[in-house]
Amino acid sequence: MAVLAAGSSQRFGTQDKLAASFRGRPLGEHVCKAIPADAFSSRWVITAKAGHPCEPVWLSAGFDMAINASAREGMGTSVALAARLALEAECKALLIALADMPLVPVAHF
């Protein structure tokens, strides 16, 4: 399971979109809180750099951080990193979610 959180949020302006408040919590926290902890043996948040404001919640939800040093080159680099991590972990499948989609229901995962 990989949550993509390495985007530059260019259309959002100068603020970090994932750190913006949505329903009383940072937007980037919602997806990781919705994903059942025991549903996936390996779980990563793909981010552009360490120290994101949502990182403590991501870690407490059982996700490992994976830094995408090539994030500026586009989302495909985050997908490729997630695929490499899944192969290294010998996962049988990979589910990718986007960190900026807070209304995805738990049943979807």
C-alpha cells in the first residue's frame, strides 16, 4: 500500500495543500487514518522530503516514510518508487492511494 504525498500542490498556491485544515485535521492525515492498519503488510507514504507536518500521524498510523528525491519530475516517479518498494518487500500486489483525497470511504481500501 502506498500513499502518494510528494506533489508540489502548484494549483493550491504557496501553502502546503496536505497541511491545510479539512474537517478539523490536516488534509494529508485523512487517507492514512482511513486505511485499516491490518489490511496491508507493507505501507508507505511517498513524500518529497522528510519532516512533513503530517509525518507524525503517518508514522503513528503504521506507515513508513519513503523519500522521492525525483518528485519534481512528476507523479510517475512516485509510482515507480512505490513499485520498487513493493517488489523489494515481495508484495503480491500494490494499492496506490492519493494523500489529497480525504473522502475515500474505508470500504474502498
